[in-house]
Amino acid sequence: MAVTKQQKKEMLAELVASFKGAKSIAVGKATAMSVKETSDFRRSLREQNMSFKIAKKTLICLAAKEAGYEGLDKAALEGSVGLAFSPDEIAAAKMVKKFDPKGEKMELIGAFYEGKFLSKRDANELANIPGKQELLTIFAGMLRAPLYGFASLLNSPLSSFARAVKGYGEKVTHQL
């Protein structure tokens, strides 16, 4: 069934709204994905407060331009293209790459970030950056390490003193 002009306008408006509402957008080339795999991928994205849409390349280019994203060339969009929209700066690219690290069914071919279209190489580099939670965990560990060392430093003379008192106590009891 052919898509009417009105339906295309509605799809374009929906895409533009998604572009404007996302902090980052990953572009994936979906090849040989079954309906179940696509549904599972969408479900995993929804659990992370993200969405996934498959659209025609022309609509994607129009929506990106209308939303203010620069540098997108239609030739960069190869194959069947899907977009993962995220309210987080790097989560979309990470999820697309995490879904299929080898890129056999879903390959990360680009991303929209801070108003620009990123190439495949740049999008993959973006996906490799640690996320906010990972960085906070690393930071907490960095804060904890000196405190742990300081506590063990303070504890060391006390434990030595306690061992000396215990040894002296044992020596005195053996002499009696």
C-alpha cells in the first residue's frame, strides 16, 4: 500500500519531534534482523528511556535538516536505516553497538551529536566512551582509595601497639 503525502508529513513531523527531543541519535544499518530481534532491540531501548524508528532516508535527511542537524549526506545512509533516539549524550550509540558488537545484524554507521552528523568512525569512538554511571563509579573509587590508605595508615600504629601490649601481657602471665 502506497504512503500518502499526508502520511509522509505526519511521519516527518514525528521524526522532527524525535530529533529535537533527543540529546544523541545513533544511526544503525539493520541487515537480516528478524521481527523478534527488532522487537527485542526496541524493548531494550525502551527500558533505557530510548526509542527506535526505521524511516526512509529522504525523510531522515529532511527531518535532520529541519531539526537543525548539519553535515548529513544521504550517501552516508546505506542500506535499511534505523535511528535510536536517546535523552543521554552517548547512550544511543552505546546501545546500538552493544546490541550487535560484530555488526552482523545492526551496524553503527553514524550518529547525530550536538547538531552535527558524525561519521561511522566518530560514532564508534563515541560509543566507546564510558557512560555517566561508569564515570561516577570510577570517580567514587578514586575518592575512596586515598581515604582507605589514610585509614590503614592510622590503624597501623594502633594495631602494632595492641600486638605489643598483648605480647607483653602473655610474657608476664608466663613468668608468674
